[in-house]
Amino acid sequence: MAATGFQDLGPSFYFIAKCDSMDALRRCITSGVWASRERSKPPQPHHILAEVFSEGPVILIFSVNNCHGWHGYASMLSPPNREMKVSEEDGSGQCYHESVVEGKKNEDSFSTNSATEYLNLLGTGVEDASDDGKQISLWHHFKIHWHKQFLTDFGERSLSFENTKHFALPDSTPVNKARNWQQITPVVGRQICQLLDDHYASLVERRQKAVENKQASNPAPFLNMDGCAGREHGEHWKMIVQKVEHELGRVHLACPYGSQRYNLQNENSDIDAFVVYQAHTRDLLSFNPPKGTVKASPEWRQLQQHRQQFLNRKCLEKYLGDALGSNGVKRLQHYVRENPGITSSSTLPRHISKLAYIIVRLLQNAEDIVMGRQLEVFRNNSSNNKMLLLRIRTSNLTLSEINTHIEKLVSTVQEGKENVPEDLPSVKANLEKWMLFMRFLDFQQFPPQS
């Protein structure tokens, strides 16, 4: 978003722009297009805006209905134009349509109907009618440039009306009660814009301080790898294992984690370590047990022969929950809803492509479970699953293609779900037996004193 402040705009005309909903504001920010609706009686807002636009810069100060605040300001880049084409592809039509003149809403507020509905309802005048016989409004669109808005960086934050309650309109009405397209004086307009700039700057400062405070409160790393550049890869792992066994307990597994664990890493991938250790028995049973939860996994050595028993219904539900829940498919759907420029033929930005690749990877493993296969954790270079995941991660598939793969995997998993066994009592019994044996071995390191 542009950082231009009001002081760069020179002598200007200032108007209030009322917005029907936060969703309408969001779509306007995305498209860079706004509109005025033709009223049943003059004066017409588009006539006023066109006249002052020919004389100098026109600044619109936005406020979303029933939010009791100011949400940003923008300048007009073009005069209102009924003939302006509104693209369905970029979602801009989703901002500007109020289908009927009569109703409870402010007659100039914008609703959030789809672009298709909007384009179908463009008429030749205010006498056009909808299917139910009600009158349809005529809209005059124009391009705008945002100078300051909170929605992109700070969600539904706004400059509270409390900060502008002392400002008045030319008729002495409080500016907080201004109607849509009501003109305000340049003095008041500049002051509100300055307050919006200052409020945005304060939000940025508070966010930065919060980040710094969080970083300062983070505990020191368990193993600081600074100064280890140039060491062999094996030396790094040796250092990790030695430190864990010295301070925490016996290591049962140390392996790469994250993308390296799945053989899906690229040049930008972090180096993550996954270590499973058995906490020292003396720590667990002493007067000062370690803080946090000690977790032991049954995936190795003696229990490895029973690993397929762990691929049960409970395990499957975990994979499905992660893939389809709020950090999976729901998050992907939310991103698409909030970004109307994203269509089925769009490729996704890097961070969303990574989300999609994680979703598909989880569903691939869920498919392994319902098909009775061993989990394909490390993908071989010749694996079709690996090639698909890398194509998704590198943004080489469209949203439609990704959705097709997700739907296919979900369908396969749902069809085979009933064939997956429930949690077997023998799984817990084998795990308990293994854990007790490991505790016994640990006790043997400390024979009773004579």
C-alpha cells in the first residue's frame, strides 16, 4: 500500500465515503475502484464529484457503517463514469452493487453481491428493474488510489470516532454523523487524514514493540549453532545427540525434520531436527522433575515390528484433521475468499503454495493408511507423490488443479475409512511393556548404595 500522506496532496476537496460492510471495503481495496449510486432526486453525487475533480484533487475519507470509526482515505484517479467496465476477473464488481433502491440500507452504501450478479444487473437507467419488479440503481464508477487504510495490515482496526468528535461539518453537524458523499472543509479533511496517518504509525510501532518483546522473552536456544559454519553435516548431528544425552536423556531417534524428512527440501528450506529421547529416570522421580511434557514414540527398535498397528482410525483422524481443519483446507478457502483476484486459473503465492503442498502431503499419508500401506514419509526421487508435491510447492499448479488433487484424495480416504481398524488394546500393551523395560534399564545405571 502507498505511504503517501495527506501533506503531499496539495489543495484538495474532501468527501465522506460510507461503506456498507467491511467486506465491501476489502473488495474496494483489492480492486482500486469505487462508485457513486444515482439518487432518485438531485443533487447527484457523480455530478458533484465530476465537477470538483476537474478543479483539483478529490480525497475520499472512508467509514464502514456501524463500525464507529474511520478506515482510511484515498484520492480519485478518474471522474465517475457509468460506462466504465468492471472486471469480474479481478473481483472489482463485488464492491459496488446495491440491487434495489428501497430497503433498510443507506441508499448510497455498497453491498457485496458477486461480480456476476453485478454485471448482469447493469442497466440503461434508473428505470431498469429486477426480477421481482423493484427498481435498480444506476452506478457511476471511478478509480481510486489508497493513501492509508488499516484493513490490509491491521484487520478491522479503525480510527475511533472518539478522536474526531470535536470536528464539525459546514452546517455545524458533527462530522461523525456525516452522510455518504457529504463534503467537509479542507481544514477538517486534512486533520482527519493526519489523524489516520498518525494512528497507522502508532499501530506499526506497537506491532514492532510486540514483536521485539516476544523475541526478548523467548528462551535461549537449546543448542546455539552460531560459529559452526564449515562443519561437516555429521558433526552437527553428533553435537545435537551429545548435548541431548548429557542434559536430557537417552536418544532413541535423531533425524531431519520438516521438508528434509520428506525429501522435499529446496535451497530455501530450514534445517530442522527431530529428536526423541527418554528422559533420565532420576529427573522424572526426583524432587525436581523437568518442566513440560516428556513424550516417547514407539516407532523404533523393539516396537518397529508393530508399527502398522499404530496406523489405526485414531491416526487417520489426526491426518485428516490437520489436512482439512483450520490450518489446512479451511485456511486455504479463507485465503481465496479474502482475495477476490484469485481465480480457479490462478497460481498461488509462495506461502499459500506451501500450505497447499502440506495439505496434499497429509492427505497422501491418509491415503496410505486406508490402503493398508506403510506411510511414505521420505519420498524417493522417483516417487510420483514427490513430483506432485514439488510442483505444488513451486507454484506450478493452478488453484483448480490443486483442488482436483485434494478432492480426489479426500474421496479415496472417505471411501476406505471404514476399513481402517480401531485402536487395538495390544498397541497400548506393547508400548507400556517397552517403556517399562527402558525405565528398568535406566535404573540399572544407578545401583543402590551399600
